[in-house]
Amino acid sequence: MTDWTVPLEWLLEADSPAVRYLALRDLMDRPANDPDLVDARSAAMASEPIAPILAAQHPEGYSIKAGAGYGPKYSGTVWTVIFLDQMGADGADGRVRAACEYVLEHTQASNGGFGPSQSPGIPPPSSTIHCLTGNLLRALIGFGWLEDPRVRSAVDWETTMITAHGVERFYATTPGPGFRCGYNGGQPCAWGATKAVLALARIPAGRRSPETEQALRVGIEFLLACNPATAAYPTAEPGAQPSGSWFKLGFPVGYITDVLQTLEALCEAGAAGDPRLVPAMEWLVAQRDAEGRWASRHTYQGKMIRDIDRAGEPSKWVTLRASRVLKAFAQA
């Protein structure tokens, strides 16, 4: 029988306030007004890694340099917003709100999607892409911006680009419906699909349009078309081996995707009880060490404003990610 237990006491240690906060919220289901949860979030905002990232932010809301924010990778404004969300930063904090506003003003194209432009000026519609749009859309929803018309526009872009309902035009970066991507040789991209599903799944079920529900179903079926632990999704070169990044779990997660993030997306989208997930869940459990912890195998050492994990060492962040998935699977 598979052991679904997680090292909860380790995750709740006070030396990592952000991990403690998220473990209390996501693994122990503490309500928003729980004193321990409130204290943990306050400590997280004043500690590594959130505090130094926010301290480096320009008063106007951008990180490192003004502009569309994709560069420098992974310390520009785009990545600050994406990573702060993954770290559990408080969306009500003025600095977080300023970063979100900056991204909406400088990174969103006129068609509603987000483009990975490093050129001056707002990215053109032809640059919009699923992975960046999904990452930023998920973060913006998590920070409380769902009702902002610009965020609703991004939801519409993601939905229509998947379903092709009402889409005005496809581009080289998104050459067709589903998750086709110019960077993947025009083939459907599982990295983009994972980000899109994570974003749309974050919209409360009662506030999703029928088209968005359909887009989620398309994403779930695409990601479950093969065992996620094999990552045997379409590649630019037919028959090519999947990127090795699939199998290197880490934190935070940028434009790449690992097996665990695909499991996160499927669980958040309500597919935790699908029997097709079992082989991938068994793969995930097999990655643990003898103490039930997961190691970091992929880091952005030297590329982020603040380094987090060291490759090869047990990671509270990766263990937290895996624990959320194990909880969802066990409860399905």
C-alpha cells in the first residue's frame, strides 16, 4: 500500500515562515482568521525569500528595470509577480499590488494575452503565449485581481485560444487551438497547457463561463492523454525525448514545467480522482527520501533576486508542493 503521509512537522518549523504559512493554509486548512495563520503570513512577509524580493522593487512597481518585465530572466517584474504568488505573498500588500498593476500596464497585449517581450513598449498580440499568460493569470487571480477588466480579458484570451470559440486570429506563437505553440514546432505544448490549466482552475467554479469550463476539460484531457510521469507529450521534433527538466522537481517554477506541476494542475482542476493519475502519483512518491522529503533538482541559483534552494538538498518548498498533491489525491 502506498504511504501518503507527509513530513508536516518539518514544514511547520518556524525557520521557514512562508512554508509554514502555506502548510497551515493548504495542508491543515486553517481559516483566514486563524491566529497562527495570520502570524505566519506576517512573519513570511518580513522574512526570506519574500522580504528581500519586495525590498528590491522600484517604487513604480517594477523589478530590476522598467519595461515589459520579462527580462532579466528570472528577476524581472514578470517573474517577481509569478514567484511571489508561489511563495504565498500577501496580495493586499501595497508593493505586491504595485507589481501587479505594473505588469497589467506593461506586459499585457491588446488582445488580452501576455507576451514575453524584452523590447521597449507593450508586447504586440503576435507575442502572446500560453505559458506566460497562464503563469501571470494564475498569480493575478491569486492576488485578488479576478474582477479587474484586464484580468477578465486575459481569461477570455486563454479560454478562446484553447477552444477557438470567438478567436479573432492565431499567431506564430499560438498557431492554432488547444495548446499549439510556435516554440514547440507548432505542436501542442504541455508546459503551456499546465500553466493554462493552473490559471483557469483558480477561478472559482461558480464564476467560470461555460467556455472556460470547456477549456479546462480540454486541458485535463490533453494532460492525461499520456502518463504525466513519462512526459511523452508532443515535441518540436517528432519522436524526440522529453526535456530533462520534466523530471527535476524544483522551486519556484518558471516557464518550464515539471511532472509535479502537471499533477498540481490536474488536482486543482478536479481530476485528482482520475485513475489515469495513479502511475504518476506512484512516480512522485518514489522520489522521496527515507524521511519523506523531496529534494530540489532544479534551481535558479544566481538568476533570482534571492536564491532559495540548493540542488540535491531536501527542500521544504518542493516537499510542500508534493504534499498538496498527495493530500488532494488521498481525499479524492
